[in-house]
Amino acid sequence: MTQLSVNINKLATLRNSRGKNNPDLSSWVTRIEAEGVHGITVHPRPDERHIRYQDVRVLRPLVRTEFNIEGYPDEAWMRLVEEVQPAQATLVPDPPHALTSDAGWLVQAQASTLEAVVKRLKRQRLRVSLFVDPKTFSTEDARIARDLGVDRVELYTEAFAEAHAKPEALNSPALIEQLKAYRQAADQALACGLGLNAGHDLNLENLPTLLQQIPEIQEVSIGHALICDALNYGMVETLRRYLAATQSPQRR
């Protein structure tokens, strides 16, 4: 069964817009975990426009499920991860000015950078996940990632989500081609002993399709769509629906 990690960045964005502490992240982490989710994800950025570094420190002792910290591995982020000791560190190649994550690592070209970062994180005995784009991820990339000590790759799912959102998506050549690329990337990772995560623009409509195609995905991290759905269904019902989408053997 695929595990659901809830990204709470958007709750922090809402809080920051008024300069006070509503919504209270500590309270919401406890309430979200109480509904049976498997993890909490945060993605602190240097400008702290949503999750702040201090939030991560405050939340660490409160999180009872898996704590996943995403981000670009600059020195400040690395020190935060080493201090907080999450279960998983997800490396994302998003520079400080990026609005959101919009690319995967070019593993062969950036291997020297990744080698130093992964080695440092593995000394902390953390699980390391690497954000990759299935369109550019190759068998050689998977081998290099494995040899560097990476434990999992996270499939960047924006292209799949965009194809899925188009009219007649389920029968469209565009979606079929995307799913073929994702399946191939997954097979390359699995063949090298890497685990699979996935994230970016996943929602209640497209998540079952992805998991039907790649049931080996161990974890999905979902934030923006989940918070948007909570405006329609309420948080408890929204979490129930996402858990049903990830837990059902039929992926319905």
C-alpha cells in the first residue's frame, strides 16, 4: 500500500498572510495525523515564504508519523536537517527564486554535488530521496544514484498531472505516453534497488491512475491539491478520500 505524506506548506502560507498564528501548524499537524496519514512533509525555502526554519524545529517533537523535509541542499538547509533529524530528506533542485519545484536533478551532470550532499546525510543515518523527472531519468542515472547512497527517487509528476487534466485524458495519446515514460523510469529505479516516491500536482482525480500504473510507489506527498480539496470537503473528509485512494488494492 502507498503511504500518504501531507505537505503542510500551504497552511503556513495562509498563516503568514496575516502575520499571526492562524492556522496554528502545531495543532493542525496533530489533527492531520489523527486521521491516519503516514507522514508530514515540509519544504522550507530560504525566503521562508511558507514553512519557516523555526517551524521545522517546533514541529519535529510533535510529529508522530514519518517526517519528510524537502528542499535544495544549501548549507542552511543541510544544517537544519542535521539538527532536526527527520526520517527522510528529499533533495530538490529548486533555486531560491523558484515559485515551486519545477525540475528534477540531472543526476549525471550534478553527480559531484549530489555525492557530497548524500554522503553527509547518510552519516546522519537518514533516508535520502532524490527528486527526478521521468523524461530525463535514465538507467545510468539510477545506477549513479544507487552508488551515491540514495535510497529512493521521487517521480516529479507535473507532466503526468497536466496530461491527465485534459479532455478525454484517459484515452489520450498524451497521457498514454506520459504513463509509459513514468513506468519506464520506475522500472529503471527498481532494477537498481531504489525505492519509489511521487509528488507534484497529484490530486484525487489523477492519483488512482498513477498508482494503477505504478503500484510499487511507496509514498506520495501531497499538499496544494489536498488543501484546496479541504475547502470543498473539509479536512477530515479530504484526508479520508486521499487515504482511500492510496490504500485501496484496486486504487479506486
